[in-house]
Amino acid sequence: MKGSEDMFDASLLKDKVILITGGGTGLGRAMGERFLELGARLAITSRREEVLAKAAAEMGGEVFYKSCDVRDPQQIAEMVSAVEQHYGRIDVLINNAAGNFASPTENLSPRAVDAVLNIVLHGTFYTTLEVGKRWIEQGGGGTMLNIVTSYASTGSAFVVPSAAAKAGVLALTRSLAVEWARHGIRQVAIAPGLFPTDGAWSRLAPTPELSEKLLNRVPLRRVGEKDELANLAAYLISDYAGYINGEVVTIDGGEWLQGAGQFNDLLEVTEEQWVGLAEMTRKGKS
Ligand code: HXC
Ligand code: NAP
């Protein structure tokens, strides 16, 4: 995505200090790599230090890393202090860390529910609070981007702790968009559809059959490319999106709408079948 064909000026995010939770893998890493190309200074965090170290070495720019479990407010405070000490400030927080797996809800233990809620809802809330309090005290403002999912708005069977937690994160986004705007803090969210990453696919689509089933739900008949999401994120955290506050942008090839429209399953009707159906529906008219 480099060079004269790039959709963005290479200085779009120049000198912005961006902290990404879950930034060593998958979509977090893809966003980080793109932000570096656009001039950002990057900090990444997650639980596994070895994953962060490897990513930082490979991502292609200045990357500060410190391990942290977002379920633990004390670890978050230490991590945020370390980033501020390294770069002097933080301009953008990307709440991207998450946990998820597919399971019939009645099979879940309370610990299984907590495993997801604690990472996604509590972890996002704690990190938001730690960074937000500092921004308010420092008086400079900043931008928070929360990565949710398309089913944060609709709910979804078989990933119910994730759906409940992401819905909570969406409410957090919209609530603070109003409450913290007076402090110069802007809130935005991205709701991705299907983006095959090791983390998501190993837990949600571990067989080719399941993967195919998911793909068939997408009107564009393809999964998303990480660069497509990274470019959207780059725009939303840039100064050009300065008037977008409290909005969630869905990037899913039309997937959730295909599930929503009452007659959308008629996509399966063949042209031949339509000929017969047309006769019947015309008869119904007279
Ligand atoms: C049922 C499960 C389970 C499963 C774990 N548990 N996996 N129950 N089905 N597949 C239960 C365990 O039995 C245990 O309960 C409890 O959950 C906690 O398990 P731990 O392994 O101790 O949890 P922990 O180490 O905290 O790990 C959290 C995790 C793990 C969420 C379970 O998968 C993880 O670390 N994930 C991080 C990365 C990730 O999930 N990425 C995908 C994001 S994709 P008991 O009662 O037995 O002790 C996404 C949206 C995707 O979010 C949408 C795509 C289309
Ligand atoms: P991923 O690679 O598994 O990313 C999850 C990241 O969160 C990992 O880097 C993980 O690192 C980190 N993490 C998990 N628990 C943590 C904790 N307690 N503390 C700190 N970090 C933690 O999966 P992904 O697909 O890139 O997902 C990224 C984001 O996109 C998530 O918010 C996910 O819900 C969202 N999303 C993805 C898709 C998709 O199709 N891929 C669709 C919709 C939404 P450690 O294990 O090292 O902690």
C-alpha cells in the first residue's frame, strides 16, 4: 500500500502516538503496520510478551511494546505509564483485544462467560477509563477507536458472551461520545464482518464446512482483507474524521443486511424456479 497509488498522504498520522491492545496479532497488527506506514508512532500490548516482541521486530517501524492483561486495572495503569514515559503522550487508543469462541450457550460455565466478558467488556472499559482520566487531566484530548463486531447491534446465537460484551462496548462508545466530547475526546467504532485471522478462525470456524457456511452469508461472496479494515481505521482516527463522534462503521460486505431482509433467502431461487414463481405470483394479482 506504499507509493504514489496510496489512497492517503504518507503523513496522514505523522507523529501520532497510537496504542493498540491486542496489537501483536491479526487485525490489531494489520492496523499497526498501516499506521506506521502513515507516520504514526506505535505502542502495542497484549498478554504474551514473546508475541509482542516478534511483532514489534517485524512490523517495520518504531514499535514500543509492553505486556499487559486488560482484565487487570493495575497492569493497565503500568502499561499506559510505560507508553507515556516512552513517547511522552498517547494520542489514540485502539481497543482491539478480545476473546471469543463458539458454543451452545447452555453449555457455558460461569467461568466461560467471564472469560469473554472480562476481556471484551471489562478490559475495554478499564483501558478506556485509564487513558481517558489521563487525557482529561492533561487537557489535550484524544481519539478512541473500539473494534466491535457486526453482531454487536443484532446479537448472535452461539457467541452470546461476545455479543453481549460487544453490545456493551458499543454503548460505551456512544455514551462517552457525548460525555467526553467536552474534553476533546472523540469516540468511534468499527464493526467488522468476516476477516480470517488465526485467532478468530481457530475458535469460530475451525472446519472448511463452517468457514464456507459463513462465506455464503456475504452478498459480496468474499471475506474482508485486513488492509481494507486498516485503511478505514486510519481514516477514522485521522484529523480528517474530526467531526465523526459516536459512530460505528460496519465493514462486512453487506453480511448483516443479508441476514436481516425478510426475503433475502430468495437469493437461493434459481432462474428456472423464478419463471414458475412469476406465473404463480401474477395469478395471485388477478
Ligand atoms: C466452551 C470454553 C471454551 C470453548 C474455554 N472455555 N474455551 N467453554 N467452549 N471453546 C471455558 C473453559 O472451560 C473455562 O471454564 C473458561 O472458559 C475459561 O477458560 P480459560 O482457557 O482458562 O480462559 P482464558 O485463558 O482466560 O482464555 C480466554 C479465551 C481464549 C477467550 C477462552 O480463547 C483466549 O485467550 N482468546 C483470545 C483470543 C481470541 O479469542 N480471539 C478471537 C477474537 S474474534 P471452566 O468452567 O471449565 O473453568 C472475535 C469476533 C469474531 O472476537 C467474529 C468473527 C466472525
Ligand atoms: P486475534 O488475533 O485473536 O486478536 C485478539 C488479540 O487480543 C490478541 O492479540 C490477544 O493477544 C489479545 N488479548 C486477548 N485477551 C487479552 C487480554 N486479557 N489482555 C490483553 N490482550 C488480550 O483476533 P482478531 O480476529 O485479530 O480480532 C481483533 C479484533 O477484531 C477483536 O476485537 C475481535 O473481536 C474483532 N473482530 C474480528 C473479526 C474477524 O473476523 N477476525 C470479526 C469481528 C470482530 P494475547 O493472547 O497475547 O493476549
